[in-house]
Amino acid sequence: MCQVSVFSRKSWVTNAALVKWEDTMSFIRARRVVAAAALAAMTFSMPTASIAEPVVDSIHFLIPGGAGGGWDGTARGTGEALTKSGLAGTASFENMSGGGGGKAIGYLIENAASQHGTLMVNSTPIVIRSLTGVFPHNFRDLTLVAGTIGDYAAIVVGKDSPINSMSDLLAAYKADKRGTAIGGGSVPGGMDHLVAAMVMEAAGEDATMVKYIPYDAGGKAMAALLSGEISALSTGFSEAIDLANAGEVKIIGVTADERVAAYKDAPTMKEQGIDTTFVNWRGFFGAPGLPEAQVATYQEALAKMYDTPEWEEVRARNGWVNIHNSGEDFHAFLEGQEKAIGDLMKKLGFL
Amino acid sequence: MLDGIWVGLSTAFSFSNLLMVIGGCLIGTFIGMLPGLGPMSIIAIMIPVAISIGDPSAALILLAGVYYGAIFGGSTSSILINAPGVASTVATSFDGYPLARQGKAGKALTVAAIASFAGGSIGAILLMIFAPALASVALLFHSAEYFALMVVGLSAIAAFAGSGQVGKALLMTLVGLMMATVGEGALFNQPRFTMGILDLQSGFGFITLAMAMFALPEALFLVLDPSRSNSGGSSGDIKDLRITKAEAKKIAPVIGRQSIQGFLIGVLPGAGATIASFLGYAVERNIAPKEEQAEFGKGSVKGLAAPESANNAACTGSFVPLLTLGIPGSGTTAILLGALIALNVSPGPRLMIDQPEIFWSVIISMYVGNVILLILNLPLIPYIAKVLAVPRNYLIPFILFFTLMGAYIGQNNATELLMLVGFGVCATLLRFANYPLAPLLIGFILGSMLEDNFSRSMQLYDGIGFIMERPMTMGLLALAVILVVLPTIRARRVRKQELEAAESD
């Protein structure tokens, strides 16, 4: 048992390490991300020496994708912090891939009565994919627990590019609309595209005219940026920081309200006169009809988690940003995001 | 650079790092032999171990060892039971399995081992000398060129389009290309052709299809036709490792060419080992002399050596964009990159300057690793090959077990098993009607990359103008045409010469 627990804790690191690269990749076909493999078949529990009084005895995390994706890393990271800090007695994990995440949502709804001990991890795509109808359900069909972390989006250019700011990019775009393509790691109508469109729209351009080129993985989009195939890349901020630290790219705009401590050199869109913000959140959901007392317990455990050194270690290792939205706030946030994304998608012709 | 190599040598040859190489290679080869567990999953399993080591050089040496060890071992299941566990060893089974069926399993495994060794070692040497310079080559290809490269790869189907088979081979390729369109693509925000079935939303699984097309029909044929299992020759032959001098002469230039070609294709972030193996197979098949060409697909040593050297060299090549640009070209290198970042190493142009010991020790350990793999594998071949001498009533359940496990383990989804059996039955029926199944799989594997790159280029150039505007695209497409047409032209010339000779008599 002891050995299993050690392996399970470490196996999480695998996935956490991948988070950066697969951050925006929930859209990618499963067969490309097959990292899943063996780990997907394994579900371990993690007993630990309790330090604090446990708030919950056990949590079962349902992960709608294979091992190694962003969802997987979030669930396992949260589980690690909760159990190591003693806020939860044990945590177990279950990977249920299929339907790009839709299968797990359906499973949680159909088996709601027996799933009171389960928390499902999800992120911005649940909003986008419910809008496009890829998922038959949406977030209202589940019990909202809390949004826990997030990642801003960023527009980057190659290190040798003549473009140094959003205004340079806009000038280049105005000069040659068909020749200035923006790439990203999501499908058209997916997150990276929506961010690019949102930014261009806020800058006063017609978002439908923007040439968006989709790539099936962050690495390929990056290669395309450096080879000059595309002029700019829309990507997750934490991924952009890694590339900027490696000396590959310049971050010309981040969709945060103010400069982010992790990389102060990156200017926000707002300070460049482009009034737009965007957060790719990740958070947890319970089965529909989850008793209120239990919801409150989960929310309490997650809220207390932020103050623990164990969480700080996990968060720092993954470059996540703490963005805590609990209960009603979470609901309001999701409705706001659904409206903003829905309006944009309608305008772009995806709805 | 010499300083760097020196630092690398001293790091790579430290006792603990040598243990890492040996350990990584051993784990990689043995797990890699199981169908369904490709390099990606093995590395994913090993990463926690590597990270707990703490030293980035040792961790990367271990993971790299696992990576090429898995590619090395991956050919085994392709050759022995026609069950390619990863896309890059599909081409290996084209000639490897027929050789094993002819009772030359030992020889086939030896050729594969030597070709892998040569590919890996030549790749490591090229990596050592040219890595910094090749960083720019990695960025030479745009989507248009990747599209053209996939077209060249498709010309590998010519090997299955023998006389009277052209129509059938083309038809099967088309079916494969069509199957690749099922599910969510990179370019459309709606899933296609899923008929509302959630399990199809991410498309057909590669392993499911590979097992259904190759391994399952073979197992079913063994059941249907008991005499087939005995055609494997006496166990003495199976174990025979020896390669004749004539064969060695035949494969030497193939291995040389394909090691270099494979390496270069591996360097491209959008290509990788699978494309390298198909291209290697296509090129070698189509430039071979007429009489040898007929052997391709029926147990040619050349046809086995080409993809094996190419895919190993390509694996080594894929470290160029990873280490010099920080760009992962494949899923496997993306996982490696994740591990590096977790160890606080950021690969990129500065890696070679800031942390030369990591850069060079990894490259040098690759060379060491290949030598170790060869030493480990050669003595084991007789025992591994003996699997085929197992009586059929034990062998068939064994094959079926590994086939089913391979399909299930990747997705953890029982529907895959139903699909596997369904496609397996269809594939068996097609085999009865003498339809070649390899083109279907080639079409399926190349299909999505072909489509993605084509439509990206269409979008970038607002039409198909990119073919004219980009000389390299044009060149590659011309090469594809030449590769397909060349054998026909040569055959016609030979016939003409014979005719003239006959007239002059």
C-alpha cells in the first residue's frame, strides 16, 4: 500500500509536467495525445499522515480525459495538495476519456445518486463545447463547486519578428490582412481562436476577417511561428512564459487586468488600449443534486487549500494562477463567460 | 564544441549514468515489445522515476534510453505476430512478418536489430556534429511542404499494388483516408461522421485499427487454416540469426541511405519516425532493381532494413528541435519536454551554452545506448524468435490476448474492443478477397496529417497557389510522381532493350 501511494503521488508529476504543453489542448484528438496509455488504467488512493484536521474523509476525482492532459494535472495536483496538507483523508482518481470530455459529464449526470463522493474537473471548454452543441449538457446540469485556478491567454511573436507590440501587429495586419495570419493550438471556434478574435475585435477590427490558422499541437504551432508561416501565435500565458524564458518569443500582450508577477515584462492588452480580458479557468463540479452540506464541505476544503505550503508547491511547479471562484461567484463567472463567448461565436458564425 | 564533447563524455561515462542508459534501454526494449505500449506510454510511466532522480542529465539519459529502447523493441511484435504497437513500426511488419512466416524469424530480428543500431548510431553522430546547424533546417518546412512530404509517403502503397492489384490497393488507401476523417479534426470545430456516437468523437484509435487490420486477421487465419502454423519451418531455422554475405551487401547501402534520410525527416517537427519509416520504405522499394522490387511486401530484407533504420534515426533526429529550439515534434518529445521543464531545464537555443553537460551527455549516451541495445538484443533473439515455435493452441490465445490488451490499454475504453473485433472480422473478409490491408493503414495514418497540412496551406495562400509559389513543395510533389512512375519506366526500357536485342539477332 505504501509503495502504491508513493507511485501515485509521483505519477501525478508526470501529468503535471505536461500541463504546460497541453494547456490549451483539450481540443486535440485523443489519439494524438495518447500519453494516456497505461496510467489511464490505474486508479490509486493516497493515504497520508494527517497534519490538519481533515475537512473531508475522501474525494474521488473524475477526470474527463486521459492521463497527461491539463485536466489530469489539475485533478492530481489538487488531490496531492489536499491529502498532503491533511485537508482530505484520501484522494482517488479516475480517468474517463471519450467524447472529448462529454462521456464523463454524461456519466456523472446519469449516476448522480451514487456519485456524491465525486468531484469532476473541467475548464473553459465545457462552456465552449456546450455552446456548439458538442456536449449535450452544460454547466447548469451539474453542481458547481468552485473554480480554483486559471491561466491568462497571450499573443506572442517570434524573437526575430519586427513586431514588438500589439500596435505593431495591428499595423502589420492593416497593411496586409490576408498575409498576416494568427495561429493557435485549437480548432477554429476554439479557445485560441476566440482569444485572437476577441483581441482584434476590442482593437476595433472586424474579427471575422482575421485569418486564423489552427494547429493540432502547441509544438507545431510554435514551429510555424518561428519558421515565419504565421505572424503571431495565440496561446496560454504559462506556456508563453516558458517560451519567452527560453529566448524563443516575445510576449506582446497578455489578457490579464494588470501585469502578472510571474513575468512582469509582458504588457497587458488593457495598457495598450485594447480593452479585453480572458481567463481560461479550471475548476471542480459535483453530481447534480449534491446535498448542500456536502457542497459546502468541498468548498471549505478547497478554500483552505490556498493557504497551505503544499498547494503553493504544486501551484508554483505548474505555473498556475490562483483564481478562486466559489459557489455563486463561480456561477456568475460562468454565465458571464458563456455570454461573452456566445456573442463572439455568433458574430464569427460558429453558432 | 570539443570542450562540450569532453564534458559530455565524462558525464555520460560516470558509473551512475551508465546504469541509467542500461536501465532505460532494458525497460524500453522489454515493454516496447508488447503491442499497445508505445514509447509515449512507457516514457509517461518512467517520468516520475526520472524526476525523482533529480539530476537533469541522468533523468534525460534514462528517458532517452527508454525512448529509443522502445523503438528498438517495438519491431519485435511487428515481426513475430504482425502486431505493430506503434505507427512507426507498421512499415516494419510489411516485410518483417512475411520473413517470419517463411521461418526466418531469427534472421528478420537480426536484420531489424542491426538496422536499428545503425540508424540510431548514425543518427547520434549526425546529431553530435550538426545539431546546432540543423536548428534552422527544422524551420525550413511550412505546412505546404509537410503536405507534399505526406504525398511522398503515400507512394509507399505502390509496394502493394502489384499486377492486377492496383485498383484494390488504391481502393483500400481511399478507405483508409476516409476513416482518418472521422471524429474531431484540428481544423473543424464540429466532429465529423460520428453518427452521434460519443466514442467516435475522437476518431478511430490507431492501435485498434492496426491490431484489427494486421494482428487479428493473422490470428484468425491461424485458427481457420491449421497448416499455416506449421509452415514456419523447423525450430532450428527460426533461431538462425545468420545473414548471408549477399544479404549483407544488399542491405548495407539501404541502411546507410535510410539512416541519413530518416534522421533529416526526424529533424522536422511536423514529420517524425512514422513518416520517416514510410518514406524510407517507399524510396527503397521504388529505386530497387525490378527483381528485388517484386520481393517487397513478401519478405524482402531490404524492405525490413529500410524502415527500421529510418525510424530509429528519426527518433534521434527529433532531439534536434527539442534540444535546440525547445519545440517538441511528436507526442513523445512533448512528454520529454514536460519532464525537462519539471526539472527546471528549459530547452532552447541557450541550453547548449548554459548547460552544456546536459546537451552533450545526452547525445553521447545515445551512442552508448545503441551499442548496449545491440549487445543486449542479439543474444536474446533465438529465445524471442522461439515464441513462434510455441504450439498453435497456446500461441493463438497469446496473440489474441496481446491484441485485445493493446487496444484496451490506450483509451481504457471497452468500446475499443468491440470496434477491434468488428474491424478484425471485416479485415479478415477483405483478406479472403485478396485486398491488401497495408494501404488502408498507411492511408489512415497519413490521412489526417495530409488533410491538416493541405487545408492549412489552402488557408494561408487563399487557394492551391502554394504548389506553384513554393518551389520545395513542387519539388517534393515531383519526387512523389517520379517514385511512382520510375519503376514502370525502367521496366519499359528493359523490355525495349530486350526487344531490340531480339531484333538484332
